[in-house]
Amino acid sequence: MSLIEVSDKLLYVAFMCYLIATFLFGGAIKPAKENVPKGASKLGTLAIAITIVGFLSHLGYFITRWMYTGHAPVSNMFEFTTAFGMFLVFSFIIIYFMYKVSALGVVALPIAILIIGYAAMFPSETSPLVPSLQSDFLAVHVITAALGQSILSISAVAGILYLLKAVDKSATQKERVWLEVVMYVCVLVVGFVIASVTFNGMGVERTYQFVNNEGSVTTETYNMPTLFMFEDAVQVEKNADGQYVETTEQNLGVIQLPPLFDSRQFTIVSWSILFGSVLYGLLRLIGRRSITSMVQPLVKRVDLTLVDEIGYRSVLIGFPVFTLGALIFAMMWAQIAWGRYWGWDPKEVWALITWLFYAAFLHLRLSKGWEGKKSAWLAIVGFAIVMFNLVAVNLIIAGLHSYA
């Protein structure tokens, strides 16, 4: 068995461990009584133990892939996203041992699982580094930036827990609606996973060729039924010689998009929204109440003061790490790769926006006393900015980082 095969299997083991640990953490926090039964305490201990096993397996994936490729496995979307999930779990483990709050695992681990699931939509094949990535600062810059983002993301985990506990029937209608919107978005992400698993199980695969923005011919494979594609895209298939030839299949109902848009991402997002919305509707129909109301019983024992502190401490620790990786090391790498420290590339701009947002978070927290609900909402908005940077900026907006 080759190193790359071992690496893939270790990632699968990590995924399964995180999934099992999520249910165990759910069992550990389910009791609503003040005195936690011994069984729940044992479940919490078992859950964190399995989480650590999953993280070690995830780390093994990272190291073996590094050994196989000869460079840090953070050079494309598959590698970076799986690494981001690994650092998120690492940050959760550290925070867990600092505060011993099992409820964090019920939110943090599903986010890591969904991030790994999101990574699975990208090609996992290894390839030589492009010239701009052939620098020691690649590993230093990207790993530090991903670690900083993962620590900052824990503040959103704490923020969701805080709001689930604090936004009750006495809260304003606006607060309840916005929290339900957050729950709806979470269900949409689950919808993406369900759609991916469903269509992969059905063996859905369509391949198209088109001329990209650089004027070269690109081949792209859809693993979901095609809803959108580029204006000049032609459906192709491999012949006996391994060459792509045009097929005679009709693409009825497919919407043509100009090259400015990423038709594959539009298709994936559309199916995710469809599956997620159907799932959301079914959950509301079966439960006969909002998703927020269904989840709130699980957080009855959450200490609001402690969770608020976790959110603040996460930003306090993650902010300087992110500053070091996403700005300082990034500028050093930019000087080596492109001969300038700053060039207003979309990725650079959104890294700066993320930095400014969390700087404002700390300012409002320390000087204006924005604690509790305000702090929790800010943490969730910050996580949305991080995810926009990861998804939209990397995939939709063209720039010097588009090679990823």
C-alpha cells in the first residue's frame, strides 16, 4: 500500500471518529438536570478520547501526504480545506481541556465533518507545485493562517451555543428569526452532504469542455445533475484511446452562464439549497416547531458566562495567530513569489477585511463592553466572513490565488 493510499484511509478514519464523537457528545449533554449522571460524564470522556484518536489519524493523513508529495499538503482546495478541518478539531481539543464544556463538541465537530465533506468535492490527486508555491513560506504562511482561522472559528461555536441558550421565548422576534436563519444555513450545509452522497451513490458524472478566461480549453466533471454550464461548454466522454470526444446527449433545461461565473459551483449550491430546504421543511413538519426550539433543550445546562468567555478568549488567541499567518507571513511570501508585499488581490483584500473585522470585535468588546449576545452575533458574522473567504473568494473571484 502506497503512502497516498495510507493517507486517504487515515482521513476516512478521522472522519468516522469525528462522526461517532459528535453523537457521544450529544449523549453527554442531553440530561437537563443540574447534577450530571455518571453515565453522561463517561460519555463525555469517551467522546473526547475518540476525538483525539480522530485528530491523530487526521494528523497522520497530513504527515503521510506531506511525505508522499514532498511539500506541505496545503497547496490546493482539497488539501487546504482538510487541513483547516484538522486545525479546527485541534483548537476544539485545546479549548475543551481548558473549560471542559462538552456542548462545544456538538457544534465544533459537525462543522469539522462538513468541512471535510466539502473538501471531498475537490480533486484529491497530487500534482507538482506551480512556481509561485515553491517556497518555504508556503507551509509557514498557509498553516499559520489556517490555524488562526480555526481558533477564531471556535468563537462562532461558542456564539451559537450562547444564542441557543440566551434567545428564548422572551427574546425579541428579530432575534429569534435571525437565530433560525443561522439554523437554516446549518441545515443547508447538511443538505450539501446529503446531495453529494446521494448523487455519488447514483454514479452521476457529466464531463464538459469549454474555453476558460485565459483562453485555454478546460475539462470539468460534474458529480451532480447539471443545472448550469458555460455558454460554450460541450459535453464530452473519453474514447478507447483516452481522448475526449463530443457526445450526442442533449442537455435540456440547462441554463447557460457567461464565463464570469463558475457554473459547477452554481450547480452544487443550487442542489444543496434544494436538498437542505426540503430537509428543513421535513424537520419543521415532523417537529412542528422551529429548529432552534428543537435544539435548545440540549443547551439547558450551558453556562452563559463561561461560553461567553470561551468566545472572547478564542478571538484573543486566534487574532494574533491569524495576523502573523494571513498578513505578515503572507506579505513575505508575496514579495518572494510576485515581487511585491501587497497587491490588492481578492484573497489579500478579504484577509484584510477579516483582520479588520476581528480587530473591531476586540475593540467593541474591550472599550464598548459588547459582551453576551452582541459578542455572540459578532462571532457568527466573523465565521461567515471566514467561510466566504474560503468558498467564494477561492472559487468564484479570479485572482492570483486561483491556482488553488
